[in-house]
Amino acid sequence: MKNIKKLSTLKKLNTFILPSLITSSLLLPNAVYANEEPASMWDMSLEDLGQVRVTSLATGTVTPLDKAAAIATVITAKDITAMGATDIDEILETVPGLHVGRSDQAYAPKYNIRGITSSFNAQTLMLINGIPITNLVFGNRGNVWAGMPVKSISRIEIIRGPGSAMHGADAFSGVINIITKSRKDINGTHAGYRAGSFDTQAGWVEHGESYNDFDVAFTLEYETSDGQKEIIIADNVGNTGPVTRTTDMIESRLDIIYKNSHLRLGYQDRDDIGTGAGILPILDPTGRFSSQRFNLDYTYTLDDLTPDLSIESRVSYYRGTQKVEENIILGPSPFFGPDFPNGFIGNPGFEEESARFDLSSIYQGFNNHIVRLGAGVFWGDVFEVTESKNFDTVIDAENNVAFPAKVEGLVDVSDTDEVWLPETDRTNYHLFAQDEWQLDDNWQLTTGVRYDHYSDFGDTTNPRLALVWATTNSITTKLLYGRAFRAPSISELFVTSNPVNLGDPDLNPETIDTYEFAFSHQVSSKLNYTANTYYYEITDLITQVQTGDVKQWQNTSDRTGYGAEIEINYQPDQNLRLLANYAYQKSEDDDSKEDVGDAPNHQVYFRTEWKTSNKWLISPQLNWVGEQKRAPNEEELRTENVKHYTTIDLTIKQLNVVSNLDISLSIHNLFDRKLTEPSPVGGVVNDFPQAGREIYAELSYKF
């Protein structure tokens, strides 16, 4: 549905949706306020409805958050400005039940939702404009992800809970959809500059304009930073030194809309990426990675094929790389002996590309039903797998491992049996069906199922069920069930030696069944709150099993988790807004009955947005992250859990200091608290230290 045209269908949903649209529009600083309300909500385009906290991520149909068939959060560009965020990680940390941790893989961010976490964090699906950016090799965003700047982002929709019935693989613990700006989000030309802590400098320009019937938007962002340099007291071999978080990034987006066609192109370049606390983790101050990602998607929509039928087709292409700029030192020369005078070096790289074609249709000819049918095909290829190293790997019959030095020193082993990963490809075909059935004025039942076939591990079927009850004009109740799966990554299936990790080509996908109960209450036009509880069961969890010195990926234990989340939004007038949320989770291993650890059991977030009469915006925020327990296999090595911490941030912005010029000052971790995130077993003594106080000044100008 590109815009609201079929009044007959929508009027069937009048009692169900309209009160929610009206009241939710009164709560937002960027929404239609009461004195600006249109003559009829049915006359609003989806562009207008996008300003009143709606989501299409749950079912594909644009729906107010409280009526959506999922537990969802929407964050707009104005929210991002108010919180002073410069990277997507800072935005996602404000979502209840979502905590941004750090991986042992070059300090890459882990988007842990509801306590579901792993080293590669492949259980959280990230989309850009509805299309997965999943890295085939590791199943995540890539270990050289290095974050994402925020100026090109129009809004972010987050679903906590399963989404495979709609989005397929890896929509396991949740789905994050980043929607980039189009012409309507920019309208003109804007440019800006930011500078601050860690010798950070950033600049951007964005332009949006209509040329005849073409709506064109373009954004370009550049940032360079030395990164935080908090001290590691002792790494895996006892070395002391700072983490390495250097980065040099370019982000560019082009968006073109012409009638029923929509073309998007994106380019992400990441250079001079430091290794954080190292790879093993052993500190590596000189090693550097780079990564380039290019994506293209084209969508064509037929809204008026018949009075009751619309069809959308979409084709997309993605290409990504991981390269080594400077040798990756897996270990220093003193520790690995005199045969490695330059250190223990391993430089893995690869290139990959993928293409998707999706076709979906919406049929509204049945009374009180919106039926969505779809099919698609995916092809991905991992090629140009490269590696240079200065060691051999020798494994005996009892899985004891030795690493003799190569006589020649550093050797390129690409295109040999010694390379860390074989080149391979993957295909996937899927079919899905969904029905949104308006049982009566107050009840809506959404049912759906998706079937996927993978060339390398077989079939999977994932159903979902959502019953939404408009209990009163101000109260909504939901009962949700969904199953999701996480496809084994290429490295989990086929990795040969990295240097002692082995894949398992017989892996099954991870599966999760989740049950949710949610309640939302629009107390008044100024106050609303939501609350939900959930319970999930995970089977066929993929983890590494140690045999001797060798680790192999296997389907091992099962897990059970449960928790609750609460969100409050209070806006007493147009110049003041208060937001708060709280989340509790507990995830247990089914065999040991112990907490799986590495994620906080409690989280609290609070933000105030205050607009003064003289065009100042003052926005403090507080984030409290509770204690994080050790994983069961680490408790014998470390007796203390990772302590809770509190950060307070402050953003001050003045609009139109002079004509069209805005200035802002953001301070992160205002009181310079010492923050740490869990490191894995055998990791650094003081875990992964996070940045202390950061200060940034920003100028932006509208031409």
C-alpha cells in the first residue's frame, strides 16, 4: 500500500485504528498536533502517517505502534537529534530490552536483544530499507562493521521478538530496520561539521529536491577518529596497553522516486579500522582492517492493477569486502617464541556478493481481510577468500595443535588448501502467506507462515500468530506467538582453520519459539505507556565445542528465557517531553539451569526533551545498565560479575543562531564513569573498557 486509497477497506478498521492514530499523533514533537489536525485522518498520506509513530515492519501494513502485530519501537531523526547520537550504537542503546555490548571480534558491536547473545551476534537481523545486510561469512553485519553514522537516517524501526515469518533468516531475537532519507525528509540542502574527543572530525551534506516528476535525495558523510584509548590492564598474554579504535569512514546514499518506481543506492567505506583489544584477544596496536559495502535496490509498485489487488516487485544487489591493511598480529613475538620475530601473523580476507528478487501482492477483495502473498529467491557467493600467515597448523589424532613457523616467513596461502575458508555459494527460495483478519470492530487476528529452502542445510518453516484486541478506545491488548530461525553462517558450516576452528556442514539452523503478552494504555493525549512480558525457548543453539585444542561449531544446548519491558511517554505540552523505559530479562541454559550471562538482567533509560521559548533544545538522558553475569564456563576463572554502571549524557542545541544556522554541544558520559563490557573466557583481565567522557560540538546550516 503506497498510500491510503481504498476507503471501503479502511473504514472497516475505523474503530480499531483511528483512535490510536489521533491520540498517538498528539504525543510527538514531530507529529501533527491537535491544532494542526487534518479534517480527516483518512486523508493523510502514509508520508504524514509516518510522523505519528506507525510501523510496517511487523506485517508490511502501516499500523500504529499499539496495534502492530509485534512489540515495536520507532525512533525518528528528531529523536536522534535530541539524544545527541553520532552513531547507530548510541541510538539502539535507548531501546528497552536491547543492549549494545562488545564482541571479542575486533570490538564489533553486539546488539543483544532480550539476553540472546553470542560472539558474532548473528541472532539480530539488521535491514537497510527492508533489505538484510547480513554478512554471509559470519552471519552478522560483518566483523569490520565499525558502526554507522546517523545523518542519512530518517527513522529506525525495531521489533523485539521473532520476525522470520515476515523477514526470513536471522530475524531471531529481533529486527532492526534502518530507513534512509528521501526527498521529503530533506527538502533543500543541508551541510554540517562536527569535531570533538579522540581527534574526531566529521562533515556531511544532504540534498533533496524534486526535478519534474523525480524526487531525488543525496547524502554524503565523512568521519575520521583516533577512537577511545581506554587501558587494558592485561590481555590474554599479560600485555598492558590501550584499545585501538581508529576509524576512517565514508557513508553515501542516493534515493530516487519516480511515480511507482523507487531506486536506492548506498556505499559504506571503512578504512584504518583498529582491532580493539585484538583478535584472540591479544593487543595489536598496529593491525588494521578495511571494508567496503555497496548496495542497490529497485522497487516497482502497481497499486491499481485491479480495484482490490496491488503488486510490489523488488530486486536488490549487495557486495561486501573484508581486507587487511596492516598485518594482524595474533600474538607478540615474546609469547610465541623466537621463530616469530615479527609476531604471530594471520591476515584473513574475503569478498562476497548477493542478489535478491522478491515479489509480493496484497489482496483486499475478501470482506474484512488483507491477504499478503509473496515469494523470493536469494543467491550469495563468497569468493576471493584470501589469507597470508607466517605459521602452519598441525593437528594430531588427539586434537593437539602445534603452530610451527613457516620457513619462508609471511606467505600468501590464498587459493591453497591452507586458506581459512573455502569459496562457496548459497541459494535460498521462499514462499510466505499472511492474513490480517478484522474479526469485528475491536479484534484483529494476524496469521502468517513462511517456508524457506536453503541449498546448504535444507528446509525450515516458520509460523506466526497475533491477536490484537482494542479493549477500549484507549487500551489495547495483544497476544503474540512466533517461530524464527537463524541460518548457520558460511564460516560455521565450512571454516577449516582459523587457526583451530572447524566448521560442521551438518549443522541445523537455530530455532526459537516466543510467546508474548502486551498491554498499552493511552491515559490521555499527554500520557501513554506500554508493558509486555515474554517467554522463549531456543533449540539447536550453535556454539563451539572444545576437543583437545580444537574447537568445532556444533548444535549443542537449548535455552529458555523470559522477561518484561515497560515504556512511558509523557508530553505535558509541546515544549516538554519525558521518556522512560525499563527492561528485565533472564536467559538460562536448559541443562545447567544457569544464567547464560554476558547481558544485563536489568536496564533503565530516561530522557527529557525541553524546548525553551528562545529556540533552545536541552536534552539530558540517563542510561543504567545492570550487573552482567559471567557465562557458566567463565565462573571458575572469574569470581566477580561485570558491575552495573550509569551514564548521563547531555545535549544542548540552539536553532537559528543566525539565519538557518544551528549549533549544538553533546557530552557523553558526563561524569566520566568507568564502564566495562564482558570479555570472553581467556580474555582481558579488566574486560572491555568503554569510552570515558566525550565532548562534541556541531554546526549545521540549511541553504
